[in-house]
Amino acid sequence: MSRPPQRGFNRGERIGAELLRELTQLLRRAKDPRLGEITLHEVRVSRDLAHAKVYFTCFPADEAGEEQQRLLNGTLSGFLRHELSRTARLRTVPQLHFVHDESVMRGERLTALIDAAVGQDADHGKHHQDADRQPGDSQTTGAEAERADEAAAASARER
């Protein structure tokens, strides 16, 4: 007996995308001030569709991530699951497990480190370029040009 051809998409991915849309709408409508600014990034559904991990970040400061995770995984998780059962087109709604996603913070830290390294490298290269320059070189910096202009003006006044 042959199997039907594989489709180009995964049922878990489709359900995850649907849950992400619905949860985003529910959190927008929630008026709980403890939630702050939460951004949902991804929903990963288990193979048996019984559990879903919801990855989120908090803005503007991500320091409250653990507190937000505790809040979302508490009674709010049950409330959101109940609301999803009313709005989502699913037979059963998976249990929601919220996970604070630190990849954004790690990416910002890496970007800052790269920018600092590039800045130091540029300063280091400029320092060596200035040290290698011989007096009388045709290439002068702005400061050297000002000093030369001041020296020429002083010698003209002395005459």
C-alpha cells in the first residue's frame, strides 16, 4: 500500500501560526497592566498537539521577563486557553507554556560588541596610520593643516 504524497507544510506549524495570531489578538485586548508590552514571537506545538510553547519578549526593558513568564504561566494561561477554545478553529486547544525569549537581548548584546570591536579596530588603524606618516607627507590631517596655517600666519606677522 503506498502512502499519499507529502505536503509542503506541517500541521503543527499551521496550528502554531493560527495560535500565534489568536493569542496576539487576545493579549492586545487584555487590559491587565501587569502584562506591559509583550510581543509574541513564535508558537511551537508538540507532535501530539497537546502542548504549545509560546515564545515572547517584553519591551521596552526585558528585565521583567521572568515575572511576566510567571504571570503568563499562572491563571492567565488557563484564561487564554479558554478564550482560544472559543475563537480558534481547533477541536482541542493545547496547554500553553510561555517561555521568555532571550534571543533578542543576546542579539543586541552581540551587535553592541561587534560595533565596539569595529570602532576599536578603526581607531587602532588610524593610530598606526598617523604613526607611519612622515613629516612632509602630502596627506595631512585637519589638525596638521591648521597648525601649518597658524605657523605660516605667525611667520608672516614677524616679517
